[in-house]
Amino acid sequence: MANDMPPRRYETLSGIPLKVAYGPSDVRPYAEIGDPGQFPYTRGVHDNMYRGKLWTMRMFAGYGSPEDTNQRFHFLLKAGQTGLSTAFDMPTLMGYDPDHARSLGEVGREGVSVASLEDMERLFHGIPLADVTTSMTINAPAIFLLSAYIAVGEMQGVGPNRLRGTLQNDMLKEYIAQKEWITPIRPSMRIIRDMLVYCTKEMPLWNTVSISGYHIREAGATAVQELAFTLADGIGYVQLGVEAGLDVDQFAPRLSFFFDVHNDFFEEVAKFRAARRIWARVMRERFGAKNPRSWILRTHAQTAGVSLTAQQPLNNVVRVTMQALAAVLGGTQSLHTNSYDETFALPTEDAVTLALRTQQIIAEESGVAAVADPLGGSYFVEKLTDEMEARAMAYIHKIDELGGIVRAIEEGYPQREIAQSAYDFQRAVDSGERTIIGINKYKTDGSSRIPTLKIDSRVESLQIERIKTLKKERDAHAVKAALDEVRRAARGHDPQRDNLMVAVLDAVRCRVTLGEVSDVFREVFGEHRDPAYL
């Protein structure tokens, strides 16, 4: 019977052509690659890598009320998780309180609802903030959430200088890919500038910005585009800090990154290796950083949510395992593994435990953690690393020619590139040129039935009642004065005298809500409108 499927394409998911075999002529001299823990860090950020310390196993968690997520946090810590990672619901991500009309039907649905200091206190009840590292996936209203976290730390007797963790706080990728914003791009960068200034001085253990390629990749970017646009965003944030008067070596060591890990195993390994090498050279040669810690690209990784399928969902266990292994062999410092049921709903406890056990089995049973960069020296991996670097740098040079990443985003350049890649990939899947098991090959009849997590509909009513009660019972005069100070600081320009982080932190202590702070930003800075829909 004739095969009517298109011929297989021997190339990576980014479209890099692949030879049948690779040899010594494909590899650059070893001296240019370097040793693990040595510039340019191609082979890893530490000389002994996971022998010294395993990667942080940081499972994403967040749903329902703060108490619901707090219970999940305790469950994960008991199961062996070593870092907390918080997902917030859509109203929180967009800067609305639960009682806002735009929040209705979404409170607690896609993450945890947090709109006040009291909510943050409930979220971390019984968890000593001095003893954990916390990652918060929040961007547009990140300044409020960090302020609330600091205030909870103060209640526990833990000063900001002792808090450890990461704030995503990456608005550039929001305008490129994820589309969750409050203000236009330049005011957003001003807010991040003030946070950089504050955290550099007051929070030496905190990662102020986690430059995120994950959402760029999930929007349809190739691995090369994810690499290029993420590092271009990083360059934009470093430039922001320098222009605010900070010494690059003061704040660059506290920047971190967040990458997706997709199905093309060797391309993903090469992506991490190329990312470290590019960043090290950019920081040393472009920004003149002298502290080796400023040259090091430290990264969290998460397996690819967009790669999971609702058809034959147990196949997702295999995909996640393969992706997690690629992240580890690529040298990540932190890892989240998706649960196989996430195409249906937020993960059940059984599913999230299996996802965590995937990491633990890789760490404890596979032997891959015993050697730093075990794939280093592979003719194929080294050539692919070089190819990823060259193609990513071509994008970065183009962005520089456009006037930098902010201007490139305003002109829609990365957005158009990603949209084209997403279209090309879907067309290849539809035609059968790209195989997805269970979707266009080895399909089965019937639907799969698996347990799913149900969100209690009473959560929304509870959170609305709480926010209304808070607004009635707090000191109205203190709230007004605090919001007036946020408004005054927003209208100012001096990163020292008019620092928004200081003003918002004081407002949080006065029980100002997330929506109220966001409304001041909307009033002073205006609301962002996506140029694609104007």
C-alpha cells in the first residue's frame, strides 16, 4: 500500500537541518567550550553541578482560596518538594479584586486568588518564610504581590534581607506572548526599574526578575526564537538597571531565567548550553560586568504545557519524563514537571505527586546527576549548540538594529515572528509532516477518562465577601493617604525619591488591595491596548 504521508523532515523543531552523523570536523576547539563552572559556562554554572546540590524541585501550585493552595503547599513540602511556586488566578494576574465585574466566574479558577495582605498571610500560614524559597508567577501586579510577601515576612519576624525566592516580574514577554498587562510597556518598565532599585538595596537574596522564555515558547515560538527573544529581554532589563544608576554587578547576579523544555530532546539540551554561553559573553563584553556571578545564567525550567495532549493523556507522562531529562542534562538549576492531566484541569494530588516523583527518580535512580554535562563533547550536541547560538544571535542583532527590545515589541517584530512559527508548526502537524502521537498518528477511538480536580464554586463568594469586609473595616483615612502617595510616586520620575516599591509596600501595610493599587496605575499611566487589535 502506498504511503500517502509527506516525507519525514530531518530537522529540529526550530528547522535546523540535521546530518546523518556528526564527527570531529563539526566541533570547535575544546578551549572555546570551556570546563563546567568556568567562563563561558557552556558546560554548566558549577564545576561539580548536581554532585554539589541537586536542582530545586519546584512544583507549580495554586488554585481556589488561599487556604486551598496553602494545603497543597504543605502536601508538596511533605512529599519532598524543595521550593514553592505559586500560580495566581486571572483576576490577580490582571490586577482586579475578586469583587470587580471582570473577575466574576474566574476567581480561584486558574490559580489562587490573592488580592490583599490577609490573603497572602492565609496563603503562607504555617510556612516559615525564612526556611523556604518561593517563586511567584506574577507580572503586571508583581509590585503588589512582592510587597504583600514582604509584609507577611515582617509579621513572622523575617526582614526582606532574609527572604529568598524569585518574582517573575517579566513584562516584556507579556507584550510579546502572554498578553496579561495593566499599563503600556514603558510605564511597566518604570515600575520594574523601581523594583530593581529597591530589591538591589534591600533584598540581596531575592531574584527580582525571572526573564521568561516559557510563555514565548508556549505561544508558538521555536526553540531558537525562545532563546533569542528571552535573552533580548534580559538585555533590556540589564540596560534598565544601568540607566537607573545601578552598577551592573550590584543587580545582575540576582537576575534569573525561565525556559520551556519541549520534545526535541537534543535541541533542548543545546538551547540551555547556548543560553549560558551567549549570556556570559553579553554580560562581560557588552555591559562590562566584572563579577563572575554577573556572567552566570541561572535558570528554572518547566516542561512544555503546550506539548501535552488531551487524547491519550497517559502519553504525557512519557513526554514530561523526556523533557525533564533534557532540562537536567542541559544544566537547569530548578525544575517544574507538568502533570499529565493538565490539559483537562488543574492537577490532582495523585497527578502532581507522579510529576514530582518523575524528577526524584531522575535525580536518585538514573545516574545522570553524577557527572557535570555528561553530553558535553558529543559531536552532535556541540554542533547543535553552536548552531543555536548563531541563529539566536542573528535575532538579537536584528533587535539591536530596531533600537532595542522595547522598540522591537512596539513595532510588533517578535510577535510577528512567533505568529508565523506557530502557523507553520500547526500546518506541519495538520499535514502529517510533524508527528504527535495520539493526534495525527496511532490514534485510538473513544475518549480517555481520568480523575480531574474540581474547584468549589463557593470560593468566589468567599473571596468577594472577604474583600468587601476588608474594605469596610480598615482605616479609610490611612488607605486614602497611602493611595495618594502611590499616585504621587507614580507621577514622579526620580528612582530614589519617587520609588513606587516603597509607596506600594506602605500601602499594603495599610490594607490597600491589589485592585486599588492597579487602578492608580491605570489612572496615571493609562491602560495598554494591544496594537494588533486597534
